[in-house]
Amino acid sequence: MIRVGITGQSGFVGSHLYNYLGLKSGFLRIHFEDNYFNSESLLSEFAGNCDVIVHLAAMNRHEDPNVLYNTNIDLVRKLISGIETSKSRPHVIFSSSIQEESDNHYGRSKREGRLLFEKWASDNGATFTAMVIPNVFGPYGKPYYNSVVATFSHLLTHGGEPRIHVDGELKLIYINELVDQIYKVITGGVIETVFCVPYTSEKKVSAILELLNSYKNQYLDKGIIPQMESEFEINLFNTFRSFIENSSYFPVRLVQHTDDRGTFVETMKLGVGGQVSFSTTKPGITRGNHFHTRKIERFAVIKGKARIQLRRIGTDEIQEFILDGNEPSYVDMPVWVTHNITNIGDDELLTVFWINEWYNPEDPDTYFEQV
């Protein structure tokens, strides 16, 4: 059992890594809170309980660059002090940045923080790995802080208008890909002291914004699942979807076309393939209670009455939607959100499901957890 602690556990990368390790066997996740940095005893206790510490806690932006630099260096010094007080020798993995060689305060704080850890490891015969990480994007990033993708997605889903200040070429890695690389370092799959994490895509800012605008126009405005021609585009679409306020957008009512013959309803319009299925559910029965990390999924209720519940992994807040087949409607499931559907009516419930991948029992991307 590998005991892993993550400083910055509640942050963008930290929360994804924490949840990712929860899906793997052979790990014990050691809880961390940011206020541990203000307590020598708590920080020492945390360090003493860890076989591996992934140091992600850092300040990325601040109006005063000196505050940013001093904060990041101070966090490194406090963590080293906590480790030394605990008399432990965990493998420390340090999140550095491609900005290390840049002439700015953030880049200097990362470079000098790495050198402090390297000296500690050398003096104590410990293992240290610095991961030089490209630009990271993914669901639930912090707008105006983590990435331009998060900022653009937030603006487009909240009535704003993104503007490009510098149309640069970005070297990007998706959050799922990054945490998989960290996992490899934790488990010994990487032996370099300084590991330059390879980027997985390279895009101009304008090309990213063009795609995000197309997702707004097709998906947010018209309910159409857009065409996605690469894994990058699927990842970008899932990132975009994570910024939609579900409570104000779902359920989406479908248009019914009724005449003497009966009623016709279009349940979905797709620019992609995937798998369509349907289920019947008896009164009082619940289906689901699982989540996906990459799949895009839609539940459309066309007969009966249902309650759909959603809860983002790692949080306690439950969102609830009531759908009635008399007014056919759908709810889409974001990634990393466990969900279920319950027949709350007196009659049989009929639900149409669409998912963007055929079901593969060897790689189902389906993880069971109660809402």
C-alpha cells in the first residue's frame, strides 16, 4: 500500500489527482488541508504519514509578483521543514512549470523551489522528482487562474464575450493525461530527477476559441452534440460542459409534434456516433449510481416520471431534476459526476440513453458510487 499525500489537494490538479488515485488499487490517500502550512505539528504529522508527497500547492497569479514569488518559496521551505521534523524520507514529487526558464517571478519561484528540494533530497538520501508541466486544461478549472480554456469556457456559458489578447501557440495537456503521468512517477515508471511531461496537443488560442464558440452555438444554444474529430476535441468539449450551470440549463424540454396519429419527438441530434439504448424501469426502482471520466451521456425521459440526481465526485452537493414523459426532456451527465435515475411515478418509466462510445467491458469507464 503506497501512502500518498497531495499538497494543494483541493485545487484543480490536486482534486483530479486525488479522485484518480481513488480509482486505483494499492493506494492510501493521506488527507491534506491548506491550513497545515500554518501548523508545524500538522505539517510534520502529514509528512510522517506519507510514502509519497505530491507538492502541488502554489500561487499561480497575484497582482504583486513579489507576493507570488515569496509565497511559493515559503511553501517549499515549510514542507521541507515539516518533512525534516517528522524524520521521514518520502518521495517528493514537485509540480514545476515550462515557465522555469522564463524571466518572471512565477518561473523563478518554480526553478528555485526545485533546487531547494534537490538539495534536501541530496542531503538526506531521499528521492525527488520535478515534473516540468505544460499548460493544463480540463473540467472544473478556475477561470482567470488555471487556463485560458477555463476562462473562455466560463465566459461562453455565462453570457460573456471572450477576447484574445495574444494569439499564441499553446502546448497543452489534458488533466486526465497529466494525472496519469503523475501516477507513473508515483509507481516508479519514471526515473528522471527532472521529468519534462510531454504535451499532447498544440493549438493556437484562436483555434481553441473557435471550437468553444461552436460548442456554445450547437450544444448550449441548440442541444446538438457537436462533431468531434479527435481526442483533444472530446476533452475540450467535456471541459466546456463542466462550466454549464446545470440547475439553470437542465432539464431541456423536447419539442412534441402531435397529430391524429399520436406524438413524434426528436430526442437528440448528433454530430458524432456512439450508442443509443433504452430502458424500462418499474416504479420505485433506481438505476445508475455511477460516473464516467471521459464519456458523454444523455438521459431522455419519454414516458413516466423520473428523478435524476447528480453529485460531483469529492463534493456533497446533490442536484436533483424531475422529468415527466408528458413533457419529454433530457439531462446530460458531466464527467466526474455520479448520477442516477429513479422511477418516482406509478407507471413504467421509459428512458432513452445515448453515450458517445460503444460499451467496452474491458474499458467501461464506469465507476460505481452512490449519489
